[in-house]
Amino acid sequence: MNFVPRIILALVAGVVVGGGFMAWDKHRGAEWVVSPQQIAAARADGQTGVQSRPGTVTVRPIRSETADVLPFKWGLYGVGAALVVFVATRQRKGERRA
């Protein structure tokens, strides 16, 4: 395969994989230990906050300790996928060009 289509295919794969991991982490709430939505739901039920442990009530959202690392994780997965696609689409020794 020629160089330019390989680069484009690798970039598309990297963006799709990185975006997929980002969507998955956002969906499962990996950024929050206690999210604002959980606190709002608890207040709607008449409680003052979310009971995280017996005797402990959280009234403010708490970010996860790993929340700042998540964009690097998404980027590394995207770069890894792009490299795999770029290497997998190379022209192997002994192949002929059409």
C-alpha cells in the first residue's frame, strides 16, 4: 500500500480508538468518585448528599485521582492503534506493486 493511504488509515484508526476509549470512560464515569449527578439524585430524594461510607456523607463532587491522566491514556491508545495499522499495512518483502 502506498504511503499516503497508510498514513490516512492510521490516523483514522487512531482517532477512532482514542475517541472510543474516551467515550467509554465518560460513559462509566471514570473521572468521578462521587459525581455531580449522584449528589443531585441524592438531594432529589431528600438526603443532604451521597453516603459514601457508613457515617460519611459527601455533599460536593469528588474527582478521581486518576482523572488528570485519562487524556494521556486515550492518546496512547490512539497512537498505539495508529502504529499497529501503519505497520500492518506496509508492503512486505517479496510483494509486488500493482
